Amino acid sequence: MPLVESEAIILRSRAWGEADKLVSFLSRARGRLRGIAPSARRSRRRFGAALEPLSHVRLWFFEREGRELVRLSQSELIEGFWDARGDYQRSLALSQVAELAELLLPEREPSDKAFRLLLATLEGFKGAESIWLPLAYFQLWSVRLAGWLPGLQECGRCGKSLGDEPGYFSVDRGRAFCRGCRLPGMRTLGAASRRTVVEMLEKPLPKLSPEAWDRRRAAELGALLLDVIEYHAEHKLTTRELLDEKA
Ligand SMILES: [Zn+2]
């Protein structure tokens, strides 16, 4: 039973049995995992506050052959990202980041790219006045890393470049269509949003300008990306409706 030491980000933790916690986390060394933190609800000696959702921690755990759940041994807080200001909308946005990470990152597949994306997103939330840019950035990159990002710059039917015209999109087509080719019921994605998609795929989050990223544009792109996620993952996101209601 080798002891693994790794940087990790806690995604979710909940009560397990009498005194334990079941913890879902993304580790740098082993990818996304779930494990038991023994006696974590009874004593804070070994884990302290370092099992709170969206904490960046150093984690020690045992992998057990043939067992799905690892056994957590110790956890040390590097930085906590949960927003204690009581802003409900921000909490929901952070919950959606955790939900997407749990849903989309495959278990036991280490990915430095995914780890750095999650950490950069949490840092983005910490500094930002507005939640919409870091949230959209995480949604977009999650879809990209899952290999589900549709073509958004040319018409998927006639091949014409969309240029400054809006694109029209539905998940079952997997491509944007031009005005001439669009079908009823397709979502619209404006030229400004499509330009921002290109920018977000080229630049790191701190280099993007939050002013260019208002709620309306985030909603337009987010609706499309979350459609793609729900369609491919065959899963209805619990945070989606709540966040839409608060918007
Ligand atoms: Zn067309």
C-alpha cells in the first residue's frame, strides 16, 4: 500500500458513516479520485480545514489494490478558494466549476493541463469582481479538453466563413450554421462571443479583459457550452438552472 503525496484540489466532501468524510478531489499525480478521510468529522487533527470544497491542498493518501476509494492520511491547506463573503451567485458559480470537474475529468487519469486549468480558474475567481469571465473560461476549456468543442467560425453546412455575422448552433449538429443555412430552434452565437472564444483559447485567464465579458455574452456562450456538456455527458447539471435563475 504505497503512500502517495500530491498536490490536489478538493471538489466535494460529504459525511460518510459515523465519523468519516467521503472526499472527491483532483490530484496532480493520479488524476481525479475519491477517498475516505477517517475520523475527519470527529477530529481536525489530521485534516484541519484542508478538506473544504475548492481548497488547494497537499494531500497524502494510500491507494488500495482493487478498491475504488483511496484512504486519505493527511491534508495540508495551501490555499482556500471557497468564497466566505456569502455571495450566493459566486458560490453557485464555484459549485458549477466543481460539478463540471467531477463530471468531465476522467477518474485516475492524471492531466497536468486539467489541474492547471482548475487552479487558474479558482485564482481567477478570487481576484475577479465579476464571476462570468472565469466561469465561461472554465466551461469553454472543459469542453475543449473533453474534445467536444464544435466548429464555430465557419458554417457547418455551406462552409462559408461566419465573419462578423452571428452563428446558429444546435448540439445534435455539432457545428455552427450561417444565417442562410440555420434551422429552426438553433441558438444564436454572436460574432463578438465567437471572437472571445478564440481569444480565450489563445490567452491565459489573467490576460483576458473582464470588461469585454459581460453577463449577456457569458450567458450566450454558457448556454451553448452547457448544452454541449449535457448532451455528450448525458447528464443534467444541477447548478445550471439555479445559476440561470440568479442571473
Ligand atoms: Zn451556410
